[in-house]
Amino acid sequence: MNYWLMKSEPDAYAWETLLKDGHGIWDGVRNYQARNNLRAMKEGDLAFFYHSNIGKEIVGILRIVKESYRDPTTDQTAWVVVEVEPFKSLKRPISLAEIKSDPELTTIGLIKSTRLSVMPIAKHEFDRIIFLSEN
DNA sequence: GCCAACGTTGGC
DNA sequence: GCCAACGTTGGC
């Protein structure tokens, strides 16, 4: 089981929308590193849902329910999508500022690779953020 | 609105 | 293969 973090601008696609829909196709990724991360995802993996630009906070956890396949929104063969479902909302959103100020989260990709939209999260980072959200 | 970081494109 | 120019992301 691997852990991930996926970014979306809430203007484009918000956590609330995924909750309402109950299911989503993560399309539109046009960056090779992010694409490679999509390809590495396995059914059942969990990912944080981060609101970029507006909110700048982790708001929920989603579950990968279908592994990657060709992105049907483009003719280019390089790109893939995964299918996701909401797993649960965090009890309390965890902001970027709080992550930056936490001594246990200094190496998280969210800080180190600010422009990457799909990134792996270490288990201890995942657990730490869950812990923070429940306390 | 600005700017840093960084990926991509294209000329050489 | 290098690098300048340019576009995009995303925080502030």
C-alpha cells in the first residue's frame, strides 16, 4: 500500500465535488513526473486531496479504485488517468502553513516539489498529518 | 499582481 | 547537447 498527495484547484475540481459525485476520473495530468506517479498507483492506495491556490490545505483522503489507463481527454498516448473515490474528510483541514511549521514534515514533497501535482507521501508523513488532523 | 521554480521548446 | 526564451504552477 502506497500513499500519495494529489492537488487540485478547488475552482477547477473541489473535494466537495468529489464527495457529491462519489467517484471521479483524475484526468488532465500533463507532466511526466506526475504521470509516472499515476502509473505507479495501485488499487486501494490512499491519497491526500490538497486544495492549491485557494485554501492551500489538505482537506480529505481519496482511494484509488482503478489503476491507470490512457487519458481519454487527449489524442496523445503519453497521458493517463486513474479513478478515485472519496475515502474520508479530514476532521480538520491541515494547511500548508501548518505543514511547513511541523518539524516532522520538513521533507514532504508538498514543500520540496511545489509544482508537482501528483506526488508520493511517506507513511510517517501520512500518519503524522492524520494525527495532526485529529488533535 | 508579482515572482521563484521548473518544465518545455527550438535554434544553433 | 546546450542554453535562451518562454509558459505554467502556485505561494505570497
